[in-house]
Amino acid sequence: MNKDSVSLMLLTLGRSLREMGYVLSVFALGDGEARTLWENIDFHVSVLGSDHAILIDWTSFEGVLFSSLEAKRVISSLMQDPFRSVPLIWLIQEGNLSKRLSSYIASGNEDLISGWRSAFSRANVVVFSDFSLPLLYTSLDSGNFYVIPGSPADVWSAKRYITSHSRLALREKYGFNEDDLIITVMGSYFFYDDMPWSYAASMLTQQFMKITRIKDLGGKLNFAFLCGNTTDSLSSDFQELASRMSFPLDSVQHYGMDTDVNGAIMISDIVLYWSFQEEQNFPPLLVRAMSFQIPIIVPDFSIITKYVNDKIHGLVFCPQDIDSLASAFLLLIEDKRLSTMAYSVANEGRLLAENMFASDCIIDFAILLERMLHFPSDSFLPESVSQIKQRTWAWDLLGNENDQNNRFQHQGSWNFSAIQDERVPDKSQICPQVINESASLVYPTQLDWNDLSQMEIAEDFERQEMEEIAERMERDLGSWEDVYRNAKKSEKLRFEVNERDEGDLERTGQSLCIYEIYNGQGIWPFLHHGSLFRGISLSRSARRPRSDDVDAVSRLPILNDSYYKDILCEFGAMFSIANKVDNIHKIPWIGFQSWHTSGKNVALSARAEKVLENAILDSNKGDAIFYWVLLEMDWKDVKGNINADFWSLCDVKNAGKCRTAFESAFRSMYAIPLQISSLPPMPSDGGQWSTLHSWVMPTSSFLEFIMFSRIFVDSLDSLFQNANYSSDSCFLGISELERSHCYCRLLEVLVNVWAYHSGRRMFYLEPNSGNLEENHPIGERTMWAKYFSPALIKNMDEDLAEEADDKMHSNGRWLWPLTGEVHWQGILDREREDRYRKKMEKKRKIKEKLLDRHKYGYKQKALGIP
């Protein structure tokens, strides 16, 4: 975090966006001077170390902004599910990488080029601060390049240069006297190498001669041309210009763009900007000249006159009327020196340059964010762009920005510095790695690699030879009965696709298992290991290797449907666990913990885990639910919401429709008449509520909760069908992400309603300290116990099972049978009858076989006869 122009720009944007209502989190790849600047305006800065994986829950943000090429090492965490959908804006203000790309292409290093191309394509928008930069990165363009012109880099460069250089000393260095009048001519940086300067010199000759004659400047007037490189063969053009004006040859100098550009500009008395065509950018060199407080003469291009007013910030001439150029010079020169107007124009130009692009840059960034970001229903929307108050760069935050101890590190398009050679990281780096710092790093030589290759070839040859010998040897396979018995035994003992880890072995005999639900490889670093936790994946391809994580999709086929997997979210994993639960979970307590808890720093600590394990063994707690992530967590700092009741908070998370949806689903579920309220009362007693599916309860209670939830979710889903909502619409959400995960936010709080009204004791476990606190004592509750009676829920479940078994459901899409087991007494009776029928059929065949043997005797069938 260097104190440079990039930090100045980010500080300005950060303060402006926060004033608009955005909430920002600042992450840095390394510590530095700029950290205190952020902290001075009440931003917390999190420094990311380089020795571990990036553990950031990117889904907590509506968007991510990268501000340098070095951020590429972070982008791998944004290229995996579920973070791939998070909008990413990549701000690039340096052209350094373009130099490396050409060397990569020359050396045939396709891996590095491909790595950068995939990184650039991950960004939704790659923002450049200059129209020239996209031209340098065309090989990485995937159609997402965007330009927001404007940066304080050139002003910053000039300010730093002034603190360490003297104009008089520079003139002596370049061979000029203090009273010499130096006119510097510069042009577009798009044509640094191929601009027709011979043509420019011939056009300017007559104008310079006119100025010299009128103002009697012979011997005092000098010309400097800032263009090309020092190796370019332009000296003959400038010597011809000097001879035409009858000037000494040393009065016309050429300075290349590979020299001290700042020095060449700073020694000037007047700067003339000469170009043959309109440009998209305001010329950066012109900004530096204005920052050095040098009067400028510029053509009347629209990009220039947008900021520069004639005779206020500079002199404007018309390129088509070349005589207007001499008129502009005459206004700036008086008595063989600069005129009063020249000093006035120079001062106004300096003031203009300091903040010239700030307003446009801030507004354009705000407009870009408005177009890209989609806020959830529980967000306070930022103010419109018209409300932006910040119109200048935040120079006031830097203090004394001209402090000579802070050396300017320019990364513009004039001074290129090479980036270190990169290597494409291995995919295994997405997981945290343990590094032995005491081990010395010994790098293998080419001879070592050759020896290793020879050893591997020899081992492969020996292994292949042994396999061929084994195939030629005779083996006694035994009888057919032995072969059949061994085959059946191998089937029973075959390993699963993923080997069982130590946690599964340690889980034997435990009272509790907490399942962590995840849906992408990007979440692996957030998951826990050990006997207490077990992962459950909503994606078959995202299961962790060498673990016994549960494959939710194989246990509940409906999760193969992306629509249902998205609208159910974590509840889909819970349904899969409850489906034939005895095959996977055989211990008395079960729990779930969202992977988001690690990102929000509310995951169970080791101390809290011990408290929880002891609490579930306490018989005095009875049938209870323990939870450690609070519904009020995201609203504790929001004025007016800290004491909000349960249904109000639920409304906030569901676009204001939580009560309506819950009441309608509950009414449909129990066929409650319209004149009777169907919204279960939830008290405002100061107690706390659970969210993020992070809780523990007895396994028997969990099955009862899932039975209730399946019926409720089916009732909720039927509301959307009856209302003829399309698959991509949802009245419980506003943003596209909320609509795709329609039921998720409502289902997060469903466990509170069930636990409260079914009479379960509710304990809040502080995840860090492990303090245990009971909430909503049963004796103080107003419960709708009749609707949450286990017997009633069981009867409703059997009625739905009978309806599904008889195929009586009229609607085309019915969710309930797809979310778990379908059982009722009729199915049990039919299964019993089938088993009895098979048993009797088997007895009949055995009896007939015995009668045949008794009647005809035992006969061996001839070989070959079927």
C-alpha cells in the first residue's frame, strides 16, 4: 500500500462512494504508508498475507474492485464456485505487463499468456484510465475492456518532481541560461515514434520567424522538441528548422521520450501542443506542463476545450488557421519575457490541472457501479449520481504530499519497469498450505531431473515386465463356488469413490455430527476437518478429495435439477440427509453449520465446541436446539432495527413479502379459513433468533422438523405455481441472485418458527466464548401447539404419501414427493404382501422341486444343455 497516485485515486473513490451510501471493505496485498490514510477516514484495512490461501467470503459483497495487476494472485479464489458470479471490476493504470507479454510471446511461454488471458476474462469489466492502455493489452481482450479517462498520476508526478528538482539547476544541466526563452513543442503520444516531424517543422518555421521578428527575440529564443526517442534520426529536421530561422544550431534541441521527460518540460517557458488530429485523451504531457505552472498553447480539439478555456487556462489556436498560432505566442511574450497574461494563464492552468479529471472520474465510476451491481432486498440503496459532492482528488487526506521522503514511483506509460517472471500456480494452491520455514530450499539441477526421469522409466519397464510374467503363470482359481463367493465378498468390501478419512473413523461412538453444506471448490478452505464435522456437497464435481463428504445429489435426485437446487439452497442438503437417514447418520444428535460462518467470523471456536458437546449430554436440557448465528447479526449497527421483531427482520430479507408468503403457505398447508389469522405469532421479548442454518438438535427432532419443512416448502411452491410465476421470477427477492434463490432466505428462519411453537428449548451459544444462554422460555411462550403436533404432522405426511402413491395429484409439478421418502400404511402393507408373495412363491418352487426328486430321483443335467 504505497502512498502514490493510485492510492490517491482509490481514497477519493472510496470516500465518494461511502458518502453515496456504499459500504466498502478494503483489502491490501501488503502493508504500507497508505494504510494509515484509509484508517484516518474510518476504513478498516485487512492485509492479506502471501503465505496462505485467500479466505474471503466474496459472496458477502455485491461487487469486488481490483486496483493493480498484482491482484492477479487473488483472482484464483474468484474463479471457482460459488464466487464466479460475484461482479469483478479490475482497474488497471499501468502498462508494465504489455512489455512482458511481448517477451512471453517471443519465448513461446503460452502458459503465462493463457493465465493472464483467463484472469482478464474473469473480470466483468477491465477499466483503464487511458485510451492508449487497451491498445497495449489487445492480446488479452475478451470484450470486457472499458475506459474511464482521468487519473491524478501526471499531477502527482509533477508534484514529486518539483520537490526534488530546481528549474535553474535543470536549465544549467541542459545548457540554457536563466534569461533564455524556451518554447517546447510536444505532440500526441500516439505518434511518438512515427509522427511526421519534418512536416511539423516546415509548418512552424514561418510562425516562429514571425514571432522572432516582431518581438526582436534573436539570440534569446530557443526551441525544444519532445518526441520520439534519442536514437531516432530527427536531428536533420530540427537543424533545417534552425537554419531556416537563421538561428544557431544549438538553439533547437530534440529530447526523446526515453529521457527525463519531466525535466524537459520543467525548463520550458511556453509549451506548444501540436497534433494533426482529434484525440480521445486529454494529453498527459500537457497535464504535466500545466502542473509545472507553464503557460500552454493548444489546438481547439474538443477533448482539450472541454477543460481548457481560452485566455484563462491557456491559449487556444485553430490548426486550420496557422496564423492564429503566432497571435497566441504574441499574447504570452512581452519585452523579451513572459507577459502578465502568461503568468495568469500558467497559475490558472496549474489550479485546473490539479483536479481536472476528478469529477468526471468519480461520476463515471459511480455510473458503472449502478449498471453492474444488483443489490439484495435488505440493502439500503445508494444515492443517485447527481448527489455526489466530491469534485476533487482527496489531496487533503495525504497531508504533505510533497514530502521528499516519499519517493514517487511512477507507473505511467513513459517509464516501464519489468514485472518479475511469473509461474502458473498449481490448482492445489487454493487450499491452505503448511510451510516448514526451517527447511532450506534446495532446487534440483537439470542432472537431477535427468536421473529422476531415468529412474521412472526403469521402474515402469520393470513393473510392466512383472505383470507380463504374472499373466503367463498358471493359477488355480478354485471351484466356481469359490470364485462366486470371492466376487460377492469383494463387492461388499469395495471402497467408495472417496476414501474415508480419519474423521469418519473417529466419529464412531460420538453423540454429535455437524454437517457443513457447500456447493463449490472455492469453499474448501472454509470447511472444517476432524471428527465433529462432515461436509455435504451440493455438487458432485465439487467434493473434496480424500474425504468422506456426503454427495447430496446422489441421495436426493431432485438436486440434479438446477432450478430446485437453487431455490432450496442448503435445505436441499438437509432433505438429502433425512432421506433414508439410517444409511448415513446413526448417532443421536445432528447439526448443521453454514460455510458462511467462517467468512463472517461466527464459526464455532474450539471452546464453544466443547461447551456444545457437554450441553447435549446434559439430560436437564431436554429436547433442545442450540444455535450460534443470530438473525440480528447484520442489523445490530443499523439505527432503528436493533429491536426489530422477528417478522420485520424476515420481511427485510425477503423484499417485504415474508409475512405474506409465510401466512399464505401456512394457510394452504393447514386449510385455515380466511377469517382466521394464519401467521404464527413470534414474540418481541428481546430474545434472539437463528439464521444461516447453524444449529444442533436431536436426530429425532431433526426428522420431525424435516417432515414439517417438506410440507411447508411444498405449500410455498404451490403458491408460485398457482400465481403463474415464471421460473425466473420471485416476489421474495429483487435482484437476479435473490430470484434464483427464491425460498432460501425464508427457509433460513423456518427453524425458529418450528422450534418455538413445537415446544423445543432454544439456547444461544456464543461462538467465540462458548457462553450458553436460553432464549424464549417455554413458560412465557404463546404457542400454536396444535399446528406443530408431531401426530398431526405425521398424519399429514401419510395423507400426502397416499396421494402420491395413488397418483391423485392434479397439478403437473408436485414438489413434496421429490424431497424425501414417501411412506404410508398402504405402502407398508403392499410391501409386506409382496414379501409374503415372494416367500410363498419360493416355498412353492422348493416343494415342487422336492416332489420331482422324490418321484423321478436326482438327475444330473448333461453338460452344455441350458
